[in-house]
Amino acid sequence: MNAAEVTRAEQLQPVLISQLKRVIKNKELAHAYLLVGPSGSGKETVARWLALRLFCLYPVDGEPDGTCPECQRILSENHPDIVLAQAEGRQIKVDTIRRLKSEFTKSAMEGNKKLFIIKDAEKMTTSAANSLLKFIEEPGPGIYILMLTTNKSAILPTIQSRTQVLEMAPLNRQELLSALQKQGVTEKKARIAIGLTDSVTTVVDWCQDGWFDQAVAGILQWYHQVSQGKMMAFVGVQTDLVKLGAHNRDHQLVLLDLAALIWRDTLLAANGIKDQERFHFVEELTAIKSVGQHYPMTALLTVSQLTLATRHYLEQNISFQNIFEELTIRIVQTLTD
């Protein structure tokens, strides 16, 4: 990550960042915020901006400068007074919150502020969320808590009522495409990638060793076979997709999300959507439209729902290979019945 990332929050969420600047200027910053938005809406980017702004030594016009020692340590993810909590496996358990709470009781190592960021807060168990309540109510001076979630309804009402809820605005798609292309990501890959994440850094990392190219190619081959009702797609899972996801949970999630994304494009095509800006697999649009026109809408909806459910199964620690093999069988059955 580099200093150029500092400006991305304002590009992605200009209204929200303007609001936070005003609140900070007026010294009205709340001690606990719940950032709500779908995957790719900029939650982590906004959280990082707020961390930079809180700790920056020399802010300019309400923006962190991105170059001071504090900003540099945040950008390198090496700041001692910023504590991150996230799921271990598929849940954030009470032990994780207890470790977080123990950090609450310690003084800031270098200044008078501490920031706690809880990713995927919807994954907190009820006992973990209840354990956090008291500390949200009485965090102490200089302590700030950011909780990030894709699903506000999965957060306990008692948690929501004790935080300021910030809803993410829809992303500016063109800004994100432009940022990726400036980093050397081709338009084809960028259009697909923005359906998966809003992180420029993450996409650049995917593309560095050619893995993302292979992942897209593997999913396209699988899609072309399974959309024709060919069980050869099952063999492709074993020979190609399992190797691409080899024991790397993040890669496995990307492959599952790519499968869901191309069937989303298929649904759009089946609904007669003609605006290419709404599609991600633009270069495959002719084949995708052919699939969308070939099957009844009920079958395509079923297939789309099957792909969207795969993330849930991976979070339940079902093996990636079993998930994709079962998905393939059920799609072929749905399309050939």
C-alpha cells in the first residue's frame, strides 16, 4: 500500500468522507461506528482513511498527509495503537473479543488514542457481541471502535443502538476502473475484478503472478461446459479449479465469487439488459447472451442462487472441492431437467 491510497476513500465515498471531516473538525467524532455496505463498497478504505486522519501528525485541509511517520506505519499495517479483530474460521468468537477487551484496558503505546477495527462484524456470535457491549458503552477517553459489516440485520440491535451507523453509498464504477488501469490492470480484468472487490491493492496483488488470469480462464472454461449441461465440467473442477484454489482460502473465495458473477451476468442478459456497463464479463457477452436466451428464467434464477450459496458452505468448513463438485452437478441437473 502507498500514499496514493490515502485519496481513494474520498473518491469512493465523497459524501461520507465530507461528513467525517466536518465531524472531526467540530470535535464531534463518536466513539463507535458501524460501517454498513456490500462487499466492494469501500468499508475498509473508509476505515483506513479514518485511521490515517486520527493519527496523522500534519493533516492538510482535513486530509491525512500520507507521508508522516504515523501515516506510513498505518499504510504499512504496522501501527501499535490500531488493533484489528476478525473471524477465525467462520465466526468471531467470544475469545477473540476477550483479547480485544484486554487491549482496551491498556494505554496507547505512543499517543493518547487507540483504534479498534472489527472486520465482518456480522460474524460475531451472540456471546461475543454481548461481551463487547459494555466496552462500546464506556470505551474510555481516546478509544474509537469501527465495526464493518455487509449485513446490518445480523448485528444485534443493542450493538446498533450504541453506535453511529454509516451506510456506504453506491460506488463510482468509473473511478474504480480508472484507478485499476492506472495500476496497469487491463480493462478486461478490471471490469471483472470490480465485481469482486473495491481494493485496488488486492486486485494488483491478484494480477502480479498471473493467478487472476488463470482463475478467470478456469471459471470461463467451467462456465462454457456447465452451461451446456456437460458433465465434463466436473472433471475441470478436479483438474483445474481445485489446483487454482490449492489450500488458499482467499483464492477459493475469489473462484466462488467469479462463478456467482458470471451467472449474475447471465441473469442480466436473460432479462434483456443491453447496457454493457452493467456487465463484468464483457468480452464473453455473446456467449453469455446465448446461454441467457436458451434456458427458462426459473432455471437461471435457481443456478444463480446455487452459486451465491457457495460462500456460506465454505464458511462452514466444507471442502472447496466438494462445494464446487456439488455445485457443478446441481447446475447440470437444473439445466437439463
